[in-house]
Amino acid sequence: MESSGRRMKFGVGRAIAEFFVIAAGVLAGLAADEWREDRQDAALTDSYMRRLAADLRTDSARWSGLEPVLLRKEDALDSVMSWLRNPNWEVEALAEVAADLTAGAALAYSALTQAERTTFDELVSSGRLDLITDPDVRAELQAYYARVDLNGRRLEARVTRYAPLAYELVPRDSEATVSTGLGEGDLRRIGERVLRSEVEGAAIAEKNRSRERRRIADRLHRQVADLLRRVDEP
């Protein structure tokens, strides 16, 4: 009896010991899996943050590069309106107004109004926006892309009649180049068509839109600069 009791106690003790060994092994395995997942998430976060920073640097260059292009466009529109107020029929002046009519149509539609958002959209579509661990950075990124979309729609709603009118008035070798084969008679006919057209009101509207684009680009450039400082933080 005594021997049987000892064997029973030994068996129970062994079973308990085996249970704890198995439980410890399971917990160690779970801890190892969690550690590996944490390392993978940290690596993913680092990769996404580098990609986001690259996208934002692309946007920064885009927004800052718009101003000189738009200023040249506005100068051309001013020259067109100046000629309309005081037409000059000399060949050089007519050639200049033809070139200005064409230059005034630069960025007339929605080119360069969108952000580079491949990385952000990938995070959203995969449900992994939480890989951006700082909630303030997540909120700022969402606000930035929302502002880009909103301003893009605003500019799209303000597309003017200027570009189609200029397209009708001036023969071109390419989208941005006046035809090189125009003679004095051709240039004079362009001037006459310009005077009969409604290009003056369209030019005023186009200049107003260009000014708004510059204001938007300046605000977005400053917002991107702030975001880049946050995203590039170690």
C-alpha cells in the first residue's frame, strides 16, 4: 500500500512537472513569436517611414517648383491684356503676343495638383496605418492628403475658358510652341482674331486662378516641410 501511494504521488508530481515544462515551452514560443512580429513591424514601420519621407520630398519639390512657372504664366497674361488695351501691329509685337497667348495657357488644367501618395494609400488599403506609431503624425498626414484633394477639386472647379480660346487663336508646332512658319499676314490675322475674341475676360480669370494656385502651393509646401521634420525624426 505504502509503495503504491508513493508511486501515485510520484506520478502526479511528474505529470505536474511535465505540465509546467510544456506550459513554459508554449509561453516561450509565444514570446518568441511576439518578439519576431514586433521586429517585423518595426522593420515595416522603418521602411514605410522612409518611403513616406521620399513621397513628401517629391511633393515639396513639386509645390516649390510651381511658383516660377506660374509667375511666368502671369507675366504672359499681363502682356496679352496690355496688348488688348493698346494693340501694336508691328510684326515683332504681333509675334510676341502670339507667344504670350500660348505661354498664358501653361498649367491651365489640373497638372501638378496631386500629391505623391502611393505609400500612404498602400498603408490605408492594407489596414496598416497603425504602423505609423505616432498618432499626431498619422493625423497630420491624413490632414495633408485631405487638403491636397480638396484644393485639387477647387482648382478643377475654376478651370477657365482661356486655354481653349488660346488654342483656337494661335497655330502651334507643339502644345507650348508657336508655329515657326507664321508670316506677317498670319500674325496680323492672329491679332485681328484676338481683338474679336473674348480672350480678355478669360485671361483675367486665368490669372486669378494662377494666383490661387500659387497660394495653395505655398501653403502645401509649408505643410510638407513640417511633416518631413516629423517623419524624418529618429
